[in-house]
Amino acid sequence: MRRHSSAFEEEKDTGKVLDAALMKRLLRYLAPYKIYFIISLFILIIVAFFAIAIPYITKYAIDEYINPSLKILSVEDHPEIQEHFKKRYKKFIYEQVDGKILLHSYNIDKLLPKHYKLIIKKDLISKEIYAAYPINNKNTKVADEYPEYLKKFGDYYIIQQSDFGNLSVEATRSLRSNDISGLKTLAIIFFVLLILRFVFSYAQIYMTQYGAMHSMYDLRMKLFNHLMKLPMSFFDKNPIGRLVTRVTNDVNALSEMLGEGLITLVQDLFMMLAILIVMLIINWKLALITFVVLPFVVFFMLKFKVDIRKVYRMVRIRLAKINASLSENISGIQTIQLFHQEETKQQEFEEITQEYYNAEKKQLRVFAVFRPLIDVMVHLAIALILWYGGGSIIQNRMSLGVLVVFISYVHRFFDPLYDLSQKYNVMQSAMAALERIFKLMDEKEEEYPQVPEHYTRLKGEIEFKNVWMAYEKEDWILKDVNLKIQEGEKVALVGSTGGGKTTLVKLISSFYPFQKGDILIDRKSIKQYNLEELRNNIGVVQQDVFIFSGKIRDNISLFRSDITEEEIVQAAKYVNADRFISKLPKGYDDDAKERGSVLSAGQRQLLAFARVLVGDPSIFVLDEATSNIDTETEMLIQDALQKVMENRTSIIIAHRLSTIQHVDRIVVIHKGRIAEEGSHQELLKQRGIYYKLYELQYKGMEK
């Protein structure tokens, strides 16, 4: 629906998960807290070590204590192999006696192919599987009791695993007491590692989030301060809802990326790399067989990346439509109910929601294919491990612990891929948010020269010299305006709607630039004034009064610390606002609620008068401020204005001519030009534009 396009037309597909230029700019905000991210990355390595060490402890427990698997290699007639074991395979040797070598089954597959083939061909490796126990008094006692099963082999007694069943329970317990003790030690180490992993994981998450929150706090404050200094023309072209989204949702998207997406992505990549290395070290043959599935995984990931990018962008656009529709309909609920359009709006919202539902279904289908595919790859890798590893165990070339640890590592290796879709969305959303934020930050601010130590109070002489002004290109709103207002003079601006009256007074406060001519205040161009100094001397009461949520007194002072309680009350009494304020339950401490919802239109106007008067400006501007006020309230304001406008240059914009008949001069603005000037009586005698306006307003009353 075309009217909602502004809410979502900027949703772009950058095609980049991480944009180097944007990240470089973001680093400026991360730099003050880099120590937290550095510590977090360091802790991340420690956490990854724990994650890898815990499964390895399981392997060690199986191979060393639960199911020790040792084999005897006879090399007495093969000096070349014996020489290789002295040099290349020295670390594989468990015990060596003459020409016989005792080694772990899981080390057999680590031999070079030519040595492995020679050993198998010559049948040099024992078919039997042994366990070895050091020679000591306790084990010697068991060996003496069962000499047919326990044999000496260097500094060890060795026993075939199949012979354990022939020993008594007491003998087995005595012989394997070191195994039991070792398992207890490993259990304690396992538990300690779990505790340490928890502590370091907590520290890593805390450090990351702490740095991210502080960085985003700085960015949010910088963004808000930047918004406060942008010219009014910027806000005319950008919806408020979109700007609110920049400061809230977009900054939150960055925070999520820093706290969860980017760091966990680094952690996952490090973990996957570490697992690959450890698997190659443990058994490179089994590792290579396991990696057969990786090309397929990479292909599916690249395909998923393309598909999910398109679908995710579609979902975001549809969601933006829903948000825009909700915002519009809730804001206009009164109009909808007045004209009985509930059913029509419901149908429109149903159409938008159906589009979002269809986009979500497409996203669901992509996930429904990707996740099971990764699951299939995991189980295919495990099947390959069982096929090759299981066969190696049967052939006594590999230990059970190696098989178990490989299965555990495969699960840990593929776990990050399950969360890939979420991380990818987080990263892409953050990059889009970062691009929008920096695009907003690049908007040119109003120029604020050095603020003077003491503000200068202006006299109030205003002069327009050949001023031309257009909001868009050469669509002139003001055309060659020449107008001089003397110090302390009261001037009224009248004319038809769209003639340029409000634009004229906005130029005095330098809210918009003008293209030609110049505007002087006290014979000095407004371009030479500091904006804060200039606007401090100009008090404007607008037609649409904005009331902030909070106390009445704060809405008058606008939190300016230099304004006293006495000045607030005095200003309120001047404009007769004290009459209704004093009747409120808490008086000046009463809550005005959001947008002054508990106040009438007239009361909000009176507060606006008090707000301006408390600043004691030298130039006073009323922008149709009495157009929505009842007769009784208008009388109260008129009484206050007579006092307030004394010794001040005053400009009044009004359609109700009854409010301006006693000013010094009336200026008629027509189609961007000054058409007439003079007093009320002088303009009536001219029988021009002012006369026609007056006649339209009062001929009904005269009858």
C-alpha cells in the first residue's frame, strides 16, 4: 500500500555480512572500552580450551583406565622399523623390551602408510589386546597368585583383556586399583573444568556485554545530541517514528551484534578450527574421512546464505508495513471510529498481515530445509566414523576412546552451524542498522559558533532586506520581502493560509535558511549571531503547543536551572495561568501527563505563554496562538499581552483580526509578498485584501 512506503522503502540488501568501512567507524565508539573486548577474546580462548578438553578427558578415561588397549609389536628381526620407533615414533612407545614394543592401539593408525603396511604384511603386531600395570608389591602378589595370566614385560605386568574374567573380584580390584583411583581423579578434574568453564563463560559474557552496553550508550547519546542540532528542514522530511527507530531499535541491533553475534561468531570459528586440529592430531586418517562431508556443508551454507538474505529482507519489509499501519491506525483511532471505518481498516490490516505471514512461511521453509540438511551431514559424518573407526577397533588398530571422542567432537563442530541462520540475521540486521545510523550521523548540523560567556540582550530592531526563501528548489514561499520593524514596535502579520506568515517569523529564529537577501537584527545579520544567543532573545508561542510529561513547573521552566520558583509563579500569574494551576491537586507539582492530555487547549496555550515569558525575551512572537482558545481564555491572554508586549518588539500572526486591532502596524502577506501595510483603520480605508478579510469575518456579526 503506497501510503506506507516511507516506513520501509529504505530497507536495503547490502549483500555484506560485515562491511569494513562501517566497522571501522564503529570502532571509534568501541575504542574506549577495547580492554573489555580484548579480555573477552582472551577468555573466549580459555572457554574453547575447556570445551575441547572435556571430551578428551572422556577419551583418556576410556583408553587409560576403563578399557586400556595395548598391543605388542615384534621388531627384533626388522631393525629399520625399530630405528624409526627410536626416532620418529619414540613418543608412541609405552614400554620396550629387547625387540618387542608395547604401544597403544590408537597409535597404530598414526604410523606412516609404508610402515603400517609392512607391519601388517609381516604380521608383526599382536592380535591380543593387553593391559599393563607397574611392578610393585601389590601387583606382584596378584601375579604370584595368577602366574599364567600376568607376565612380566620390562617394568610392567601385562595381562590380556580377555583374561580379566579369570581373576577373582579381589584380585581384579587390587590390580586395577590405580585405574579406579585414576577415574576418581579424572572425575574431579572433569567437575573442576565444568566449574571453571562456567566461571570463565560468565566473565566472558559479562565483559562483552559490559563493553557493548557502554559503547552503545555513548553512540545513543551521540546520536541524540546530533538529532538535537539538526535543522528544522531535516525533521520536515523525516518521519519521527523513523528517527525514534534509529535511536532505539537500530542501536539495540548493534548491541545484539556486539554482545551475541560477533563475539560468538569468533568463538564458533575458533572452536571449529581447534576441533579440526585436535582431530587431526588424535587420528589424522579418521579426521580426513570425517571431513569428507565438509564440501557439502559449505555448499549448503552458501546456498542458505543467498536464500535467507532474500527471505529475511522480505520479512523485514513486511514487518515494517505492519508497524507503519499500526502507528497510523492507532494515531487516527478517533477519526476511524467517527467515520465508522473499523471494518475497512481491519481488512487493510489483514492484507498486510497476510503478506507478512506469507513471508514468514518462506523463511520457515528455508529453515526447514537447512537445519535437517545440517543434521543429515552430522549423522553422515558419525556414520563414517562408525564405519572406519568401528572397523579399526575390530581390527585392533584403534581404541574405543578415539571413536567416542570423535563422535563428541563432530557434534561440537556442527553445533555452531545450527545457529548460523540466527547469527547471520543478527549480523545482517546490525549492518543495515549501522548504515542507517551513520547516514543519519552524516547529516549536517546547524552551525553553533563558540557560545559567549554572557548572553547579549538584543534591542529588537528587525529588518528584512530583499529576502527570498524556498523550501524546495525555486518554489518560492517568500519573494523579495522588505520589512523593517522598529525596536519595541508591535506588528501583526495577516493573510491567507500559505501566504508565508509563519515562514517569515521562522526565518528570524534561523530555523530555515533563506536563499537571497539578508535579515538583520539590531543592524547585524542573523548569520553572524550564535544560534543559542539569537534564540535566547526570541520567545515564540506556537499554535500547536507541545507539553512534556512531567510537572507543570518543569513545563514552564523547561528545566532551565537559572529560572527560580518565584519567576515561574510570576510568569504564570502574568498570563493568568496561575488561576487553573492553583486549583490542581498538587499545584505546580501536578503531572501534565504526556502531551498535556489532562489540560484543555486554552490551558496549554496559557502554559506556553508562561514558558516564553519566564525567559524574558527581547523579541516576542505569537504564531496564531489564540486561534484555538475560547473567548473567556482569550480575554485573560489579551490582558496579559498588554503587559508583556511593553518594551518588547512583538510580532503577532493571527487569522482572528480582533486580536490585532490595537497593534502599531499590520502587514498583509499575500502569495509571499508584502501586499499592504498600515494601521487597522488605514487598511480598512484602502478597501484591499485586509478589508476583504475583515468583511468576511465580521459581516455575519454585523447582521
